[in-house]
Amino acid sequence: MNEHATQRDRSAESKVTDAERAARELAQLSDEERSDALHAIADAIDDNTEAILAANERDVEAAEELLAAGEYTQALVDRLKLSESKIASITAMVRSVAGQDDPLGETIEARRLDTGLELYKVSVPIGVVGAIFESRPDALVQIAALALKSGNAVILKGGSEAAESNRILYETIVEAVPGLPTGWAEQIEARADVAAILEMDDAIDLLMPRGSSEFVQYIQDNTSIPVLGHTEGVCHVYVDSEADIEMATNIAYDAKVQYPAVCNAVETVLVHESAAESFLPKIASEYAEAGVEVRGDDRVGEIVDVETATEADWSTEYGDLIVSIRVVDSLSDAIDHVARYGSKHTDAIVTDDGDRAARFMRSLDSASVFHNASTRFADGYRYGLGAEVGISTGKIHARGPVGLEGLTTYQYYLEGSGQQVGTYAGEDAKPYRHEDFDGVWSPGSLSDGE
């Protein structure tokens, strides 16, 4: 452990320098080498389960003391907890990432500029990415796994509430793959280190914050490094006039109760006034049995016994067993409510009318919009991405659950046979062909196209 303590004492600048060097080497590794390393990481986490759980227990005990003092929320403590089944799901996620197709070296486009002059657009790693996240120690493994598979070096900064858990998980994954370039994954812990890396726009290519809207906004306001992040998960389920009430009840229940502490859990349920009389008593009963506190508007209160919702409730991410419900007069009113109060994360409509579903889905600017399905499906693993580094509610580069593709960019590779620009300029200029063709780049990969 002394060696690890020494590593932790290194400056943020030295860690980023090592990550830059590692990124250049990672980009040269084969998919087989990167995938084998991920399987070794999964094995190491499995083998170290007991020690990981012991470290996590120390974090949870400390968090529960702060919960009792009113400084932490129950949702934060829930996100912090690990278990044997949770660790099993973490290792399954790592193996799933290993099994994904190689995101690197893919020829996105091939264009023949002229005979013997061919342009290829090829996927490559971003380089050095920094991930700053709160509460969930499993996020450290997810992000490291996706970074490795996509050939990126990664700087990891978890929250202080998960310090023991993050530390042992980091040490476990790094020790599992001693053959990888030194610095492929670096961990920082001090707040001063965060301030330092926010200024390193010449070395860090992308920052990925995961946390509260205030936290993400702070990162965006204090760095010139591109930021890929999301703010709140104020997600909605709209029960339409044409909804199957049993289906709507099941979806609204799952979206809130299955795991309320995460960003894709529903926070507000909207119900068309014609469905309110049949839907509200059913969902209120289900929520009451699960211990969910329901806050409703006056029209909800006329049908079922609920706490009175305030204006603030409509824009609140509870992350807990609390939900707000509102009766709306029309599909248009439901769309307007989501557009006004939502966070562009995930929203769902329950209806048997395909045209009404299409209108809802096309009218909203959310990263994910569902028809007849729980908002809890908004997840990289469930989307088949292997895992996710986070969910982006922005529109640039990547949005929704960000997996391997969101951690790549592209380069243009030009394969020639001695051409000069002068040949294609002036009065006797030779014309470009500019023909797209079905080609795959490899060094010296000129086709014999005529």
C-alpha cells in the first residue's frame, strides 16, 4: 500500500503527462489486447470482492452518520452501496464492454478524389479524457472500462463520500493489467487537483462530469476543455387518454420504484384528464404500498389523497421515493409541461394510439423518448452499448447514454500515389472525381478503382 500512497501523492500535472504518453501507446494496441485486459480486470474484481465490500462498508458507515446529521440524502447513500450482486453486475458490465465490436479503425467513409488518390474517414480515440463523478463507485469501473476499450487514457476523480471504495477499485483494475502503458488510468482525489486539471486544456481532450446540475455547471463554467455531461434527470411518464391503464400503472410504478436514486427514474407523472379517474386510484395504491410519497396538483387531490405539489416540484429531481403527479387537459398540455420543466433526459408516453405517440416523441427535445416503456431503460448497458460513461442531454458530439462511440472521434487519412495539388489547379486543371466507394482503410490501401 505504500507504493499506492506514493502514486496518490504525485501531482495532477505529472499524472496527466503520463496519461498523454499512455494515450499514444493505447491507440496502437489491438482490439484483442484491449479486450483481454478488460477480462483480466473483471477477473480481478471478482477475486477481490471481499476487500472491495469491506472498503465500501466503511464509506457507507460514514455516509450514514452524515445522513443522520442531515448532511446527506438517503438517495446518495443508496447510490453509494455495493453488494455481491452489484459487484457481479459490475464484472458482467466489464465483460460486456470487452465483447463489443472494436470502435477503433472503422472506415466511416471512403471517397476517391482521383485514380490513385483516396480519402478515408477513420474512427480513432479522443485521447485523454477526464471523468469527475459523485456517489457511485461502480461509475469508476464503467468509465475505466469504456476508456480502455476505446483506446483512451482516463483521469478518474470520484466523490469523497466514496473514497475508500474508489481507491480499492482503482488499485484492483490497475494491478490487474500491469502490461498496459503506465498512466492509462490515473486517479486524483484532492479538490486542488480538480482545479488543476480544469486548466489543462492543452493536455486533456474531454471532461465528463456526472453529478448535480450545479456540479456540472461549475465544471462547464471553469474550464475551456470540451465538457460532455448531463444535468438533472427530471424524467416524465405521460399517461395518455388512449392508454391501457394496467400498462400505464405498471410502467409508472417501475419507473419510480425499481431504483429511485438514479437519473432515469421518473419524477413527474402526467395523466390526461379522461384517464385520471381510472388511473390515479390504481397508481396511488401501488405507490403507497411501496412507500412512495405522492405530491399532486389540485385536480389529483380531488381524486386521491396526496400532498399538495408546489411549483418547485415540477422541476425537482427527487432521486428518492417521491413523485409528483399532474392532470393535464390534452396531449399538447403534456408536451408543453415536459418542454417547460423537463431536463431533456428521458420522457415516456403510454398510449395505444401510434399517431399520438409519434406526436409526443417528435415534439420533445429529450435525448431519449419512449413509447409504452419505463424510463429506466435509458441506460448504456440496456441499449447494448456495454456500459456508459454518462448520459448526455446536450446535442453536440454525443447524446443519451454515451458508450464507446461517444469516446471516439475521427481522422482523415489520404492515400496517394505521388499526386500534387498543382495538377488540379489553373487553366489546365484536372477535375476531381469525388466518388464515394466501399473501401476499408489500411496503410497503403489504395484500391484498383479506375
